[in-house]
Amino acid sequence: MRRSFQLVVLLAAIATVVVGVGAFALMTDSPADANDPPTTDPPTVVDEASVEQFDSDAAFEAYVAAAQRDSRGYLGGGRVTFQNDGEVAVETADAATNSQGAGGSGGGGSDTRISDTNVQVQGVAEPDRLQTGQRTLYYADGRHWGGGYVREDGYGRTRILDASDPAAPELVGGIDDSGQLLLVNDTLVVLSNDRVVGYDVADREDPEQVWSVGLNAHIQTARMTEGRLVLVLQQGVTLDDPCPVEPFADRPGTVCTDVYRPGADADASVTYTVVSMDPHTGDEHDRVTFLGTRQHSATYVTNDSVYLTYTQRTPYAETYQAYLQGSELLDEQAHDRLDELATYDLSRNARMTELRTLVQDWLARHPAEERDQLRSDLRAGYEEYVDERKRDLLRSGIVRIDRDGDSLSVAETGEVPGRPLNQWALDEHEGTLRIATTVDPMGATSVNDVYTLDGSLEVQGSARNMGETEEIYSVRFEGDTAYVVTFRQIDPFYVLDLSDPETPEITGELKLPGFSRYLHPLSGDRVLGIGQEDGQVKATVFDVSDPENPTVAESRILDARWSAIAQTHHAFLYDQRHEVFFLPTERGGYVFDTELNQQAFVETDEPATRAAYVGDYLYVFSNDGLTVVDEETWEPVSELPFDHLDSEQPTEPVERPALPEPRPATPDEPVWPVEPVDAEWPAGPLPVDAAAR
């Protein structure tokens, strides 16, 4: 009689702070009571997530060593490059609270209005290469590449523009530094690869560096809220002298007894440190540090809290072994070998090698003419097995860190099935957290869900199984409504009613070609989608006045193959006063009204990167300069070229002649530089140039 061994599962809560604390299972192999029945389910998730702190440095080091030994993964430490927070994106779930939805401010009265950076939550500023102040704009030039900011010869400068005369802005100063920018009063914070620097820009012609702090870590996210700079720093954990945790190069580290960890064993591959700082002085108010996993999913920040999530898939080797143990296809010899393997301490790669050999040996014991059918049956059985358990095999933990003045504290933890796309997959509304996820563990048929969680991060309700075989490409929450786009070959657009958090409901669905990567609520029960169809940039206006029957009000495919909006929502500009939006492409920027009638095309020598409005003038930026367009006539009125050689001399604007008609994009056009690709986007069709990169 064959022996039985039970797989002992170490149920792990994956903590985050930017560390979503979720509970995931990591399996080890150990023999159990011979009378126990064989376990045929892979590791699953515990019901409660929790975090703890370490009693000593030795306990920290032992925990990390055990976690890294079990994970068998490369867990490098040290500094990595700044990532342009793929989550840095556009406005709030409620369009009325967004500065662009309301027509913008920043510059005072309506006659001197100036657009703000698109943000997700009103009052929570997000970093971008363009920032606007009182009649002043700050623009970081240079090329972004591969997710980080890269300086090139003649680049690496932040331009300061005086827009006192909106039709003729002047270049009045600059900073020999560049990166992502945050502005609060007269302080400009520059976040780059290896440091964060604060500049006093009260005298625009002579900015002064006030403070600087070096980094050993990667900036996962940065925000400015209520005059406080909040950084989320990610750093690899090494076994060589891991204590203290030192995200800053020139400041004291976090002692290991202050580091939070999961309540059970977990992959301790990185630390995440959330820091509250004074942007004017660089002084640090408070920090919270967690051990977490490398698989960061999304960071969502409100005025009072930071939500951080992490996603972990149950390893394929563990799932496959659990399936084989319960399979009636295998013979007794194969099951005996499985029981033996369950007693071995193997890496995941080694375990998969053994399992493949076991299956091949089993097939070899059958006549050749039966093997193809047996392979097919085994594969089909595995797919059915995984499909039935997919929400246990892929889960995301959530940690909420509350901010009270200058203080930070871990408030709640929770977890949901699947993985969120990016920050737009999360939204807090009237005390309820809503999160949209794609559930697609290896071997399963993907589906997409929306979950609602209460203030304790307990799941209240869910709407499941949207877009079978597809994955989420964009999400927008607006009050009690959610819009979700999934994609594989077509673009299903879903409308959800979330008015009752306990019973969220999918009310309507619309299928159309292509996909939308970004959704923007418009007035009159309409939603704008920006994406692609057949490799061309596409704009779609959805009519959602009847939630049960959404329709396409307008649709337009552009003569363009790429738009910066696909990589960062900050590239999108909406001007409510003129009811137009700006859509940048590789050869310039389109201006459309909300009925998708083209108002203008602003040609640029290099790809258009950003746009802003000042008064009734549209400013279109590229790395080579700035073009000013009169929004009353949609005619260009001036051009301000950027001198890429460092120069202290202000550059006067020059008159710009009328632009020719836009030319169509052709397949043999050169590859254009692109914005940093959002690392959290699912795999799928990318902009042509991003894919070529």
C-alpha cells in the first residue's frame, strides 16, 4: 500500500506599507502522520492578516535568512533607479474634486487661471516633470528611458518660465538638476535617481538649493499633502549585515527592532519605508518600515492614509505537485515518488525538474499510442484544478498606513484575490475601499473582479467574473459607479453600481474593437477612453446615461502610433472652460472637444510630452521647446525654444508661423523616446515604440 504524506503549508501574511499585508502560503515539505489523507490542494491564504515587530537584530537576520532560503530567489540590495511611479496619474474618482475637471486654479482668478498637475485625490499632489505655480511653470527636460530618469549630453535641466504674459512666456531661470518635480509654495522638490533635493525658488532667476538627501533606495511613490512630503522607498534586503535598514545614504537607518514583518513566515526580499518629511527643510518627521515582497502592485494615497498592496502568486511547482498528488491518472509508482519528493527540501526549480521527470517516467510506462491522450488529459485536469482554486492561488495584501499630522502608523491590514492594475484600481469612498483586480494564476482562465472593503479592510462584497480570458486595462471609480475596461482581442467596457457596498453589481457591458488604457469622466454622463486599435491611438466617448446599456457616442482613430498618455496620465490635459482635451503623440499634440471634433494640431519636432493652460493660452511642451496656442482661435502665437546647452541667458519667445496640416504616421517612422512604462500594467499590447524599446 502506498504511503501518504501531507504537505505542510506555512501560511504567510505578506506585509506592506507600501507593503500590502496579505496572507499568502509558502509551502515547505515535511512528512506527516501516515494515517492522514493526502493533501491535494496547493497553499492557500489565511483568513486574518497581521504584522509584528522583531525582538532583536538577530531575530531579524534569522527571519530574512530563512525567508530567502525558502524563496530561492535573487534578492539583491542597494540602490536602484527612480521609477516614474506608473501610478502617478490623473484626477480623482469624483470629477468635481479634480482641478482639471473644475477648470484648474493655481494661478488665482479666472483671468489668470493656470492648470494644475492631474492628481487622483484633491489636495494630494503627485510628482511630474511639469509643475505650475503662480504665473510660473517648471519643466524638467531630458529623456526618460527604461523606467528611470536618464541624463544625456545637453539634457538634465529644469526650466523656469515666467507666464505673466500668457501669450509670450519667458525663460527666466533654471536648475542644473532634473527628475520628477513637486512644488509647494516657494519650494521645488526634485526627485531623481540617487537623491531628493529641495530648492528655494522665491527668486525665480536665482534658485537656491536648501537641502539634499542621498538615497540607497528606489522611490516607489512620492506625494505632497497638507504641506508634507511623503516618500515610499523600496530597498533590497541582503544577508550581509542587514541591520539597520538604511534607505537614505546620509541619515540614520531604521533599527531592525522597529521594522514590521508579516505575522507568519513570508518572502522577505525588500523593505519598504514610508517617510513623512518637511519639504522646505528636508527634516524627517516620521517613518514606518516593513519587510515585503518584490511584487509591488499599487500605491493609493488619500489625504489621511497610504494604501499599499502586494501581490503574490502561489509558485507553480507547489501548485503542480499538489495537483499531481490528487490526480487519479497517475499510477501507484508515480504517487510513491510524489510522497518521497514531499520529504525533500528542494528549490522550486529543482522541484519542477523532479516533477517533469516523474511525469515523463509515468508516460514511458504506457504504450506510445496512448501518451498523447494522457498528456492532454493531464493538462486538462491541471487547468480545471487551477481554475477552481484561482482566487486562492493569486492574492493581494493591503496595508493602510494612517497619517495624523506628522505621525505615521499602521492602521489596518487585509487581502483580496487577484492583482490590481495600478493606483486607479483602488478608491476610497464614504468609508469603503473599492479595489479592482485581475485573477490570472498560471494555468487558469483569467477573470476580473471588484471588491468592496470596510474600514477594517474586511471584504464586504464583490462583483466577479468580468472579461473571462482577459485582464484589466483601465479602471475609473466615480462616486457610486465604477468603469472597468478589460482586453484580450476586444475591449469590453463595464459599468458597475457600487451604491450598496455589500452587493456591488455589474449593470452594463459594451464590446468594441481595441482597448482603452485611460478613462476620464466628462460631463453629461459620458466617459472618455484613450487607448489603441490596430496599433493606432484611439479616442472613444462612452455614453453611460443608461448604466444598463452603455453605448459609444463618438470614436476616432488618430494618425498616430503612440501617446504619452499610455505611460502616464499626467500627459493628459482637460480644459473645462473650453471643453477640450489635449492628446500628445509622437509628432505633436491634438486638441479635441468632447465630441471628438479636432480643434487644432500642434506639431512638434520631438514627441509632445505635456501641456498646460495659462489664461486662454495652451502651452505644448516637448524636449526641444514650448509652443503657445491661442485657445480662442486655436492658432499658434509664439514659440519658446529650449537651449540644451546650459546657459544663464534667458531665451525670448519667437513668433511661430502657421503650422502645416498633420501628416499621417507611417510604419517606417523612427522609434521615439517614451515616458517610463508603468511597471504595474499587465502584459499586453503596448505602444509601438514602447514595445520596440
